[in-house]
Amino acid sequence: MSDASRIASAYDAVAADYDRHLEADRWIRRALWRHYDRLFHPGDRVLDVGCGTGIDTLHLAAQGMEVTGVDASAAMVQRLRDKLGGTMLGSRVTIHGGDVVEVLRRLDRPFDGIVAAFAVLNTVDLPRFVPEAARLLRPGGRLVAHLLAPGHGARLIKKCWRVVRSAVQPVPLQVHIHGWPVEHALFGPRQLYRRFFAGPFAHRRTYALGLLVGPDLQRRLPDRVLDLVARVEARASVSWPLHAAGRFYVLDLERRPGGA
């Protein structure tokens, strides 16, 4: 079984409960939405890579964007279709299922933005993905990627080692999703940008999320405190090593004029 098929099968298995599993991380999702809402405007065309059950797709569509969602999991895509059936947003959303890069190769209209949240780009074949993303994104358009950080899930000493190591090479991490092993490559932000994105994309911003608050603490804090923490993290963690030391980081890139 290929990696893409294994990933699709893993997320097929969790599709029914996926939104519930991510509920504790809603504050991180809200931080991403604030970032998206600053960059994209009603009428913009946004590509949601690894759209899953459509949590970001539906938010962007509700803000007036025209959204194309792409996901490898047929069950996740069906959940999104079911959600759209109960809304007035169907005219703003187009959905494609299948291998992410292969779907992108079939698209040809330019987009104003691309988003990829909750570790999608930790599992995608980046040498294949980046040229397609660059082709589809208009000059000046933004790609906002939200990835697992090198220190994700590690205790202090191991986290420090991972952060240092990630400046040279990615940290491998196997995550079991409903019994399916899914390989993740945890790149440091600078290495990720220089290795894959630096040609066609200019770096605009990087910051950590989940640096100050871990999974256990976030369950005990009210939303208003978590939203404040996210804003503090976004301002205070823009430099190495802090931007690689949280649970996640956000990489904001702008498509250069004229190509690579």
C-alpha cells in the first residue's frame, strides 16, 4: 500500500469522529482563522489543501471566499458534503477527492490563497506539491501552512534535541491514526522553507502555536485566555528556536512575481 493510500485509509477510519477529536484545539483553529481573515477577502479564490471535513473550508466560505477543498480521504470529503447540505454555502465551495498532488495537477484556474492546516504538509510529497502550488497561486498570493513542529509531543530535553536537529534534517515521527501508521516528517521552519519553497515563494512570517500551552493545560483554560495566549505566541515566537519549539508552527509565504 502506498503512503497516500495509507493516509487516506487512516482518515477514512476517523472521519466520523474527526471534528470531536479536534475540539480541544479549537483555539488553535481560531488563531488560524484570524490569520486567514487578515489575508483573504470576499470574492477571493482559496484552495484548502487537505480540507478534511471542511472546518476551514466552511469558515472561509462563510467569509465570502470561493473555496476549493481537496482531500485524499473519501469519507472526510463525504462529511464535508453532508455539512454543506445544511447550509447556503454550496455555491461557494468546490470539492475534489483523491491524491492531493494529482488533484492539484488537474486544476488550472489561479488562486488568491492556499491554506494547509493541521499537519497536511508533514505528510505530503513536498517535491511534487510545491511546483503545483506555485503554478496555481497567483503572484502576490499567499500560502499559509500549519505544520507539526519538530518538538511536537516531546518533553523538554528531547524537544531541544529535536529543534536543533531539525535545523539540519527532518525529524521522523510515526503517528498511529485509528491503528494506521502514518509517517510524518517534522521539518524546522527555516529548513522547510529553504529546501522546498525558497525559489517560487518569499517568506513573510513564521510563528509557533502551542508553545506556552500544551494539550493538558488547554483543557482547563477558558477560550478567552487561550485566544490571548495564541496572540502572545504569534508575536513572541517569530525567531529560531522558539518558532520550532511549540506543538505547531505557521509558515506564511507569498508567491513571487515571475515564478521560481
